[in-house]
Amino acid sequence: MTEPGSEHALLAAAADGDATAFDALVRRHTVRLYRVALRIVGDPVEAEDVVQEAWVQAWRGLAGFRGSAAVSTWLYRVVTNAALGHLRRRRPAVPVDPTEPGGPAAQWVDPRSGPEAIALRNERAAAVHRAIATLEPSQRVPLVLHELEGLSYAEVAEVLQVSVPALQSRLSRARVTLLARLEELR
């Protein structure tokens, strides 16, 4: 039996038509899903669109959730698929500026650091995020999910519906490519 208020209980209630339960899931996961979408599509406005699309897809797919995976893993899969679909439908965009307020680099800044240290850290983070944005989606997505979002190999493999060895191979290629791109920026 699922515990009331648990992810699976909320999902089950939402599947039964409980909009409040679905709203609770949206509140719990939107920030995380937005972060993934932003890192995949590279544009804040487009990332918002991707997250909206992902929530619509999740709502429509509630009945199909089997409960064998964690709810968060299922939602990562939904937003990843929405982001990849978005990339296939659009022209290349300018990568997000990770140093903008609330951007990805904001989490790496220690407010006790001096302005020079903060500027250097932001510059390095911006270079890394620009380099990540140049990776092919097949490399960028696993790198974002594992290295930036902290998902385990098993979780990322489940999200991408590949084996763990296949995922490790993709991550290895992504890291090599990323290092080469960072060297080019030096």
C-alpha cells in the first residue's frame, strides 16, 4: 500500500482525476524539470514551453504509468523526450547564458567570495555550459542528467531507455568531446 502523500499515491490519485494531486506533483517537480529542459534546449523561454509540453504529456500518460519506476524518473523521461522533440522541430538557438540571474552558474557562486573569484567562477561556468550546449543531444542529455542533475547510472539509463553499459559509453564519449571543446575555448 502506498503512503498518503507519497509520489506514487499522488500519481494514482491524479490518474483517478484528482487535479489537486496532479498540482502537488507539478509543484514538487517543475523546478527540476525546468532545469533539465533548460540544459537540453539552451533557451529559458523554450525550456518553459518544453516543461509545459511535458506536463501535458504527463497528464495524458498518467494511466500508462506502471509504477515500476520512481515518479521522478518517469517525469525525467517525459521532459527529456519533450526537450528532444523540441530540438528536432526547431532551428539552432543561442545557448543560455549560465551567468544570468537564476542561471545554472548561480548555484556555484559562494557569496563569501570576492568579486574577482565570483567573476572567474562565472566565466568558467559559462564556458562549460557553452561547451555542453554544443554537444549532440545523444551526448548532452546523459551528461546533463548524470553530471548536473546527479542521477545515478541506473536512473539515467532508465530515463533514456538504454542499458547501463550503453549509457556509460555515451557518457564517456560526451566527456571526451566536452574536454576537447573546452580545450578549443582556451
